[in-house]
Amino acid sequence: MTLGADEIAYCKGRKYATILSDLDRSHVVWVGRGLGRETIDRFFNGEVSDGQKQRIRWANCDRGRAYTGAIKEHCPNATLVIDRFHVVKALNEALDAVRKDEWRGLDKRGRQAIKGLRWMLGMHARNRSKKQSRFLNAPRTSNRRIHRAWHCRPHGRVLKDEFERVWHFTYPGAAKQFLKRWMTAALRSRLPSLKRFVTTVRNHFDNILSFMGRPLTNAVGEGINRLLKIVKNRASGFRGLEPFADLIFLTIGDLDIPAHIPSDLRTL
């Protein structure tokens, strides 16, 4: 079994529920009120047996300690894969933090020079036009800090674009060496936000490299979330978690509804 962990808001007032899914079958297996370690521990301590925990071989989640800590403690045979989307998002946020710091200190003319930079920094290399690449190269002389964040070049490549290569390695050993070299290059930028990102990578180093063993992404989890949002929108919201959870299980839950209908009542 491959376990996925996520959360969803179910009504106004910032009320959230923890959603645990079987990613192999794209089914929701548990809905718990609230967020955090206490919530997910309720599932592992009260809803599954030790044998079921041992059958969980893979797990995919974001960098939240509640998820990673619970999975490591309760699932002894599971290999945890930190979600690729959230790692890339953290890198984009680190780059944007440099842009924000510089934006605050610039005059009107300086701000005009880097207008539009925010969304370009988050673009994948294959989606950028030559004009956009030239725009990203412009801060070489006009803004050295942004240029360092973008153009700290390990092996002649742009730092952000270089990081994308980690997801395409086949052998964990080669990916490990590459990631260590990348972190060294990022630290040379001497930019606080990039240093914090390197710390994040170090904290989840082995679980990022687990992607080489099985390239789990948030694609299935996002598909489940999309269906849950459709369920919520059709009902125009819910006053409580119980009716929402009932509809979740009826729509995409781990239920075999025909098996509960007596055979003499089924229409053939």
C-alpha cells in the first residue's frame, strides 16, 4: 500500500480535516477532524492494526513534521517520499524572498526594472522564452543580490534550473553526490533565504532521494482533492465534518457498496 497524507478545509471559519488516502487505488481511507500530529496519531493508534501498518510500503506527503514524524514512527516498512511539488515550491519561495527584500529598498525606477520578475523566477526552464531568459539575466549589473540568487552557477548552469536535474537521476548514489554539490553552490550565494532552503533539503535529504526509488508525486493526491472540492461545492458547504466525511466515502472512499446489497435486491 502507498499512503498519502493531506488536508482540506470543510467549512467556513478555517476548519480543516486530515485526509489519508491509498494512492495505489486512489481511495480515501480515513478522514480526521483537525490537523497536526495528534490527529494523524488517532488513525494509526485506533483505526489500523500492526499488520496493516507493516503492509504500508511507501508514503508520500509534504514537509510537515506531523506527517513525516507519524509515518516514520508508525510505519516501520514504509519508505517516505517528500512531495516534489512542495520541495520546488520552497525553492521558488526562497528566490522570491530575495526579490521581495530588494523590492523594498528600490526606488520607482528600480522597481520598474524588475517588474514581472516574480512569476518568471518560478517558471521551468523549458517554458521560458529567449526574451524572458534575457530579462532574468538583466540583473547581472543592476541588482547583484537577485543575480546571485538566480545565477550561482554550479557546472555552468543556472542554480534553480540545475536543481530540477535531481528528479531525473536513476541511481540514488549519483543523485546524492549531485545534491551535495548543489547545496554547496547555493551556500556560496551567502543569501539567507537560500541558506534556509539548504537547511530544509538537509533535514529531508534521504526522503528527497527516495524519489529515485519510486517517483511519487502529488498528482494522485491532487486528483483526490479536486474530487473532494467538487463534493463540497455541490453541497454549498457543510455545517459539520460528519456529513462531509459520509459523502467523501460514498464518492471516493474505500467502500464496496454493492457487496452490502443483498443479492436478491440487485438488478441484473
